[in-house]
Amino acid sequence: MVKDEICNTYIPEDEALKEVRNGQAHYFCSEECRKKFLSSKNKAG
């Protein structure tokens, strides 16, 4: 199980959406959470 950093939901790794940033993998339960992560990282960086 992996944790979605946006909504704190745990999902099986093989079902999660994966985004790799700076060599670190981030997992998401949905495209909506993935987009929120990407937009927050773009604003911060």
C-alpha cells in the first residue's frame, strides 16, 4: 500500500498513479490528486 500525499488515502501500489519528481516516487489515488500535487509543486518551484 502507498499513501496519496494529497488526500492521505492508502491505495495498492499497482493501482496508484505514480509521478516521479527529483528521483522520488509520489503516488496518487486519482488524476485529480495528481494534478493538485503537480500544481502545488509548480507554484513552489
